[in-house]
Amino acid sequence: MALMRLDKFISNQTGMSRSEAREVLKSLRVTVNGVTEKHYDYKVDTDKDAVTVNGVSVSYNEYLYILMNKPKGVLTATEDKRQKTVLDLLSDDVRRKDMAPVGRLDKDTTGLLLLTDDGKTAHKIISPKSMVEKEYVAELDGDITEDCIRSFSEGVTLADGTKCMPVVLKRIKENVASITICEGKYHQIKRMFGTAGLGVNGLTRIRIGGLCLPECLAEGEYMVLESREELLEKISLNG
Ligand code: URA
């Protein structure tokens, strides 16, 4: 049995602030197991009590796992004074305290981005030790040469002397390639292509481990995954 104060439960699970949660309680818009409850310090059993707010059932998830198709022009950050962040794209019911992107994509990069309030799992996914593959499609401002493919497969050295692990570069069109990396160095893909004299005109992440960007998800849209287990299984990481 896991007990939690009712105002905390409502605030954690709906994204309402603690004072908004107390307000809905005061105005008799909350039920627990079918009975109206107005006391903010009522202890909810998160394993079995059924809570509704404004007539809508509020189920209990300790953590949320979100899969987003990040659009261009949005920062991978939790907040910014001037610019829109990926957190701004979430609706209130999933924008929980501690929700944060898992790793980062550049402002002009699109595609698969995970967000969660489960810091431990996020760390596991981005840890270099986990060696999770990340696949991108890159559109370049010139043609991809055999030399470029060979040097990527041997591991390129960036302009500042940083050595990258060998990667698989597959040509899709003359100037479009799929590239799979296990590391996450700052601007890694753009800097790697830079060593071959190529600029990146467009970059989309399409896969993390075994988790592919769903075709049904338009840019800016997201979906909530069932559980940590579902996420780790899709990525092919052990719990
Ligand atoms: N590499 C980059 O250069 N940019 C990204 O957004 C991700 C990987």
C-alpha cells in the first residue's frame, strides 16, 4: 500500500499546482471511490483508490514517458525566457514537475525525442555505457563520397581533436544519408560531416535503440507510453 496526500496526488498526476488542487477539492469537484472528498490531507492509496477530478478519472503513474516528434525551431530545454521549448508543447496534464527531455536535439533538428520525469531511466538511456544506437537522416549540401563513408567507418577526428567512434553511414540519395551513432557529443553529426566539407541542411532522428519514430506522429505531436518497461523493451535496454 502506498499512501499519498490527496492534494499532492492531484497535483502530481494532473499537472495542477498544489493550490489549484486544493481549490478543486474545496469546490467539491473531487471524488474518491465514488464519494466526494474535500480534505486535502486525505490519504489516497495509490494502488487501489479511484480518484476523479471534475468527473474525469485520474489514474496513478509514478512517472510519465513521452515520445515526441520534435519540430524545427523549438529548443530541447525545460525553460527559456525568449524561445519556445519542447516542454511548452506539452499539455498541462502531462507537464509534470521534473519533466525533462532525455538528451538533446539541436533547435533545427526534428524527430524522435523522449521526455520523462524519471531521472534514473533518462540517465540510463543517455549514458555512453549503455551504447544505445541513435539513427538520423541527414540532408547535406553536397554529395556523399566514398571517402566520407570510409572515414566515418574508421572513426573521424573532429576539428578540435575529439575522436569519434566508427559509425555506419548509408547513402540514401547522393546528398542524403542515414547515420547511426552511439555517442552524443555536442553537435556531433554536424561536426562529423564538417570534417568531410559537408554542411547539414536537415537532420531528423528516426530511431533510438529499437524505438522508431512512429509514422503517425506529425511534427510537434507526442504520445504517452504505457510504462517504463514498455519504453526499455522498445529501446532494447534491460531494466
Ligand atoms: N548531432 C547534431 O549535430 N545535432 C543533433 O541535433 C543531434 C546530433
